Amino acid sequence: MQTQLTKLSRLALALVFLLTASNQLFAQSSDQPMNLQIYGSALQYKGEVENQFWDNNRLEWGGGLNLNRYISPSFDAGLHLTYGSAEARIDDFTHFDAQIGTAMLAVRLKMYGTILKEDAFIGPYLQVAGGGAWAKTDAVANQIRQQDDKFFTSALKGGAGIRFRFSDAVSAFVESNYMIIGQDKIDGIFSGENDRFLMHNVGLGFNLGRATDTDGDGVSDKRDECPDTPTGVQVDKKGCPIDSDGDGVADYQDQCPTEAGTVATQGCPDRDNDNVADKDDRCPDQAGTVALQGCPDADGDGVADDQDECPDTPAGVQVGPNGCPVDSDGDGVPDNEDNCPNSPGTIETKGCPELDQATLKLLEEKVRFEFDQARVQDSYKQLLDSIVVALSKYPDHVLLIKGHADFIGSEEYNQVLSERRAEAVKEYLIQQGVQNPDRMVTKGYGETQPLVQVNQRQSRRRTESARAKNRRVGFEMNTPDMQLNLE
């Protein structure tokens, strides 16, 4: 018997080393719940004929098959099938030889998965099982022969074992179980306690199928700390992309995989910590901005200090390539200080040109209106066309259009009438294509600023000529700072 067990142990050990090379399966878990165990057994009988418990010289062979299913980190359930033999002899008048098979449902309490890690090499466990037994016995007791006696009965067992995890695919185990059956017929002696046995098992366990691996990186979802790894990326045993330089940027995303860097610089070094990698940084020893390839910009105008000819430009001022404020009209007054950035002037006039004599004379002209009318007469359109030309000559100046009325009618009515006349002139100028019409300002003065004083005690017929001169629109042009005479 010992020779048989020695051969069985050698065979089991050989299978272990053969199958550990196939470790693409995963440990029995919620991911992969099924586990198959194949084992050899040694039975020791205890009854009326003999007590063989823990006697190494009294072992009988057997074997079995367990199909276990993962229930939780603490429990497995299983179907256990065994077959073995038992024999004992006192003399020619008292002896037996029996074969026993069992089928039981078992519950296993695991120490691995709770007290120990699920993938620990050593995994102790306890188990209990119950089910049925089939037996066939040849026995002689008190010179009475019981030959080929076959029967079915109930069976219970309980025991403890240790699992040895060799790889994700293969494990070995040893266990001892105490089993009692529901009959006292194995040894042919029916008096006393029911027959019972010690069952010592040694075998291999194999996990079935493949665990779920959503990202296909070879690490099951249960153990994968990075379950969304892109296809083809090399990962470590935790399922996360390899990071050779340990800078927190995976090699497949790291532009400098052999040099520790930062996430902001895609894994490349950045010694001035300005989020521009040294390899791309024009000023690697001075913190700068990404937009300027890592160079500083003290005045924040978008031109690097090493190229800025005006390093103290006020915030918000538009600058040119040299970092100095833009001077659109080239008059020596930068646009941020130039009241007329589109037409050259002088420093004294804040960049605005002075009006020439022809324009000043033009602005003295008046557009006159018929009584109680706000329509521009055709005879004044040539004058207004000249105003359009003057506005194009001085594109930054503001034009004040001033409307007036005579004294006939109420003050309220004449105020509205004067405003309508100013708006009519502005509308005509817009129609003629004045650029930026918002620089034309209208104001109505009603009858408050007559150009000619009229004796209101005279008849309307006698004052008509004077009143006609007061029904007018006049002009004033000034710089864009709106320094206009609105009184």
C-alpha cells in the first residue's frame, strides 16, 4: 500500500510541474467560479473488527473527484465523489474486504480570501459534507459469511485541508476527513457503533475556463486596476500600463519614457516647472509660458522678454512683434494714447490732425429747412456731400449735428422738430456712406439758440426772412474724446 501511495505522490508532483506552465487561467473567484479537483485517497477504518485510525501501516487506496463552485470570498460549495476500499482481519474467522463509494454535497469555509489573500500560496480551509454512500462487502464474523452484500446508506464527513497555489491555473491540496456512514454492515458485525473512516486526500485542482478580461490585456477584470487599457499596450501584473521611469506617465503616452518628467509635459523633464518640456523650452532655466515656448513675459504682452524692446508695456495694450505698442498711423503716438489712431497727428494734439481751413470753413455752413419741415432740400445735398468727404479725411473725428427751430409754435413742439431736423441730416450722411456712423452725434436745441434775433411783435409775414435763417442745422467737428460744445 505504501508503494502505491509513493507512486501516486510522484505522479501528482509531475502533473503539478507540467501544468504550471499553463497559467493563462485565473484563480477561482467571482470572475471564474468553477474548480475541478482530482485526488488519490487513503482510507482508515474504525469499527468492531479493528481501529486503524492514524496507523500508517493500515492504509487502503482510493480516489475521488470534486467539482467546486465559488460562492463568496469565504465559502465554496461542491459536489464530492469518492471511491475506495477498506479491509481488516483478526483471524480466519473475523475479517472483511469492502468497496465504498460516496456522493456528497459539501460546503467549504476558506481562510484564503478572508484572513489570507485569495492568491496566497498556502490556503487553509474547513469543510463539511453530507449525502449518500454505496458499499459492497465480503465479511466473515463469528464464522458467519456475509458475501457480496451490497447496500446504500447515508454518509456525513467533516475535515480540514490546505491548498497550495502553484499558479493561476493549478493548485495542489492535502486534507483529512472524518466520515461516518448510516450502517454498521461494512465489517459484518451489526452490534456497536456505525462504521466510520478517516479519509486522507492528496490531489490537484484545476480552474476552468477564462476569467473576464474586458480590455484584453491578460489581467482579469477582478484584478485589473486599469480596466480600460488600450489594446496592445504592455501592462504590469496589476493590469496597468508600464511606466519605466516611474513618473506617472505610462510608456505608451510618455514622450521621454527613459527620463522622469511630469504629466503636463507628457513625461518629459521640466527643470523650471513651467509646463514646457526642456526639449521644447527656449528658456529651460527660466519659468515662462507655453505660448512663448517656455520663455518669460514680464509685462504679459505676448512677446518674450528676450525679444521685447518695450518690456514695461501696460497691461492690455496691443503690441507689435517687437513688444512695443502699435502705432497704426505712424505719427509717433501709440494707439493706446492716440485719440486718432487712423490719422496721423502730433504728440501735442494727442495724435489727432488739426482741421484744415477748408474744412473749418465748410463746418460754418448751414442746412436750412422749410417752415414746420424736417426734410433735407435738394439744394443742400451738395453741402452734405462735402461733409461726407471731410469725415473721410478725418476718420477719427466726431461730428456734432445741431438742429434748430424758429419760435413759431410751442417750445415742446420746436424741441422735437429741431431733433428731427438733426436726425434727417445724419440719415442722409449715412446713406452717402459715412464710415463708422456712430461718430455722428445729433442734438436738438429747439428755439433756444436763434441765429438771428426776431421781433416777435411783428407779423409772421414781416419776420419770415429772419425766421428762415433760424430754421437750420449746423455742424461742429472735434477730436474723438468728445470735447464738443453741447450747450
